[in-house]
Amino acid sequence: MWYAINSLRRETSRFGPAIVAVSACAMLLMVQISLFLSAMAYVSKPIAAADADLWIAHGDVASFDQGRPIPQRWLTRVAGDPAVASVEYYLMGLATLKKREGGSDTCTVIGVPLTEDSLGAGRMVLPSLRAKLRSPGAVAGDASELGRLGFTQYGYAGEVSGRRVDYVGCTYDFKRWTGPYVFCAIETARRLLPTIRPGETTYILARCHAPEQAAGVAARLRREFRGMAVYTRDEFIRGTQVHWFTRTKAGLMLLFVTVIGSVVALFVTSQTLYAATAAARHEYAVLDAMGIPRRRIAVAVLWQSIWVGLIAAILGTPASYFVSKMLDQAGVPSRFEPWLVVVGALMTITTAPISGLISLRSLQLIEPAELLH
Amino acid sequence: MQEAKLVAEHLTRAFGEGESRTVAVRDVSLAICAGRFSVIVGPSGSGKSTLLALLSGLLRPDEGRVMPLGVDLWRLSDAERRRFRLEHYGFVFQGYHLFPSLNARQQLEIVLRWGQDLPPRQARDEAIEMLELLGLGKKGRLLPGELSGGEKQRVAIGRALVKRPSFFFADEPTSSLDWERGRQVIELLRDAAHERGAAVFLVSHDTRILPYADCIFRMEDGVVSEEEIR
């Protein structure tokens, strides 16, 4: 280790660029993970924020965004299970928003009952906002999406599906990669989503007497009613995330970019350390000629990699924090949380020695006979 | 005459294949004795560095055998040959090849700690002792970049001598030094032979070294054309 510390401290021209490159890779890794996990969290946010233990959907629905109209009468099927404590409707669908100041955009309208114990409103629509949304045509947007929605002042905000809407307040932390959410009362949503006919809903939400009963209820309902998709909260979150990342273009792109980014980061780290090791191959060749075990040289190279990884993780963390903040301010869902620092740092610290191990192949370049002219 | 410590028999080594095949060393046999300073001289391309590589076990001969201390070097496994080099061989190369991040003392310590598993304190003491013997007692804390060419070469010699090798191979160790500093290096190597009993084998094209040599081998076109024992 003493050799590794000495070389890192004194050979700044050799290891400085390596540390900078690996720090950049650490930053890339952390930002990629942050983006990926934020996207995972955001696509399933309405499910996670609701107080429902069960989500009942059309049999073809595997993800929240795919919601299709189902008969409202299914509610009795669910409410009839003795373990179910409460049930309600939940409307969701795409609509065109014609902004007050001109231009239009696609939005996702979510309509929920605004009662005090509303399952759909849950932590999404705070009690103070529920009262305001009870007015016909009253809508809310997420605080981070107000500019995109054209909700610049309270009151008339434009038209959704040709119906006037009034902006009355906002939710927090409900960003979206695609069309932003517009929240409203379920009665308002019926007018804004004409494709959902009377007697239909998009989802039926249910709460059990105890959350642990949800799996049993779901199994019973699936057995009894074919063509009706029944998900527990966690199943629907997982299904929505998997569907988004594997079936949507945006998800696939992000998944691809994350994988490519991580591979590039690993490759750059590996090549950088390889170059740094190869640069000292003549010195190692002298030791090799004198019979010093290669194992000792390899351990020294690994220690160098570990130190480079440690320093890079320390330098890369604040850099990734600032990049995440910038992305967040630009409206890109990117959350930088303490555990992410730990994961990113661990990945970098782990990646560096792995790269160091790969870079050990540069020791094969050692050919003491080459030292003889 | 003393007993030979290293015997080479009918060494031949060629590079390339077909029409581009060049025979660098052709049917060379020689013996190197303990406590003697042997020098091999010859013009560029005469095959002297290849011969050094063959004798030191860094290059496998196409034909012939190398037997230091009665051991046929190329009958050993890679690990055994490495072990043999660790126990018996020291090297000095033309370009110093010192670690830029280690000071003079650490250049020697690394050999003792990594090669002989000496504890740090013992390695440090032995390194300091060697540097003092080489007249570098006050330079132990200096990095290679802070040392002159002659000092660097003396550190390189110290690095090779500190593990007390039976054989000491040096390739053009004075080529980048002025004669005064080169002479000091040659005297050090000769002392290593005479006072430590090592078999020192040096390759050079500088004929000013010859008066210091105990054995002289002259090489031309891959063949030892003349051998002079003093």
C-alpha cells in the first residue's frame, strides 16, 4: 500500500488524469442511477401515493399508463369480499390541453373522489387542495410542471377536451416524463375524458381491513373473475415500472442509456487504469527481471486502483449532486438522495479494483528482455 | 583459475523467420567465474545484449544451455526460474528505470520488501546501509528527478546489489554518463565482484572500461571472437 500511496501522491501527471477520468465516470454512474431510479419512482408515483391496497383494471392492463375503461359494476365484485374495507372509482386518461396563452399539449387527467378518506387522492392531493378541486372544472397541476401546462395564474387555464378548466392549486413531486398530470375531482374528470362513458371507470381501488390481506383477496378475485386484472399495490408498482422500462420507447431509451453509460464508465475507468499501469511497465520489468513475484506487483496495482476509486468517489459525489440538481431544475426527474451517494460510491470503489484487475493484463506487457538494448 | 559459476554451452539465438531471420548469437560457449568482473565488448548489432539476455535467463536460447551454479536454467519451470533470479540475479539496465514516485532509499526497499519479505524497518536499515556504501547516504530522501545521472545509476546498482546476488548483469550502465561518472560506476561494479564475490557480467561498447575488467569477451556478428582472461 505504501507504494500505491507514494505513486498517487507523487506521480500526479500519471494518476491525475486517471483520477479525473474515474471521477467523471463516478459522476456519470451516480447521475445515471439517479435518473433511472427517479424514472422508476415517477412512473409508478400515482400508485405509490394512493392509499389503496388493490388496483382492479381491465384484463389487458399491465401498467398504470395503459388504463382502459372497465364497467363500474365490477365494484360490487370487489366490495363483496369480506376482507375489503372500502372501494372507489379512479379515472385516468389522456386528453388534449389547449392552453390559455395558446398552444396545446397532451396531458394525463387523473380524477379521484375528494372525500377525506379518498383512496385515490391519498398523499397525492393534499386535504387543503381537495376543497378547491370540488368546484366544477377545477384542476391542479404539479408545481414543477406549471410552465409546461401553461398554468401561470389561478383561474381560467384553457380547455381540456374542449371543456373549460380552472387552475386552483398544485401538487408536489408528481413530475412526468411524458404528458404532465392534471388532477381533478372524479366528476370533473368525467367531463374531461369523454372516451370513458357513463357507467365506466378506469380503475377500481380497494383497501383491505389489513394490508396483509391484499394478496389473498387478489388471488380470490382472480380466481373468480376472469378478464379482470387484480393487482396488489406492490405488484402494480413493479408491473408499471417493468412495463415502462421494457415496452415504452422512453423507458427503453433510458434503460439503454443507463446500461451504455455504466459500461462506458467501467470501460473508461479500466482503460485509464490500464494506461497508468502500462506507463510504469519498464519499472515493473526491472523488478520482474530480478525475480520479484508478479503477485506483489499485482497487489500494488490493485491498491493503486482502490485509492483511485476512493478519491474518485469523493470527488465525483459533489459533481453528481450538482448535475442532478441542474437536471431537476430543468424539469428532468432526477433525485439525489443520501443512499444514492453510498450506492454510487460503492459502485465506483468496486468498479475501480475490478478495472484494476482488468488492467493487470497490462502486466503481461512486461518483458524484461526488452530493457536490453 | 577459479571455478566457473556460470557456464554457457553452444548458445544460439535467432530472431525472425524465413528470409528475415537474423542470427544474433551463434554457437557461443563461455564460462563466468565468481568474484570476477567480466566485460563483453563489441560494435552495435554484434549480439552482445542478446548474449546478456540469454545468460541472465531473460531470453530462451534456440539451442544450447545456460547453467548458473550447475542448474540448467531452461529446465526449470517459470516459477522456479523466477525464484532462481530472485535469489541469485541482479540487473542494471541502461535507462535506470527507477520508480519516479519513490525516493532513493525506497527504490532499494521495494526489492527487499517485495522480493525477500523483509519487515519495513529491516528493509529500511539495509537500504540505508547500501546507499552509504555507494556514497549516497545523504541522498536517500531524494526522488529520481532530483538526482544526477550518475547518482541515478548508483541507485540502480544499489537496487541490484541490496539483495546480495551471486550474479550481476549490467547492460551499458555507463552509456548515458560522462567518463568521470562512468568510471565511478565501473569501479563500483568491479568492487562488487572483488569484495562481494559476485560474478559481474557487463556489456558495453565503451573500450575505456577494458582496463578494469578481469575477463574480456569480444563479440562480432554473434560470435565471441576473442576471449582474454587476466
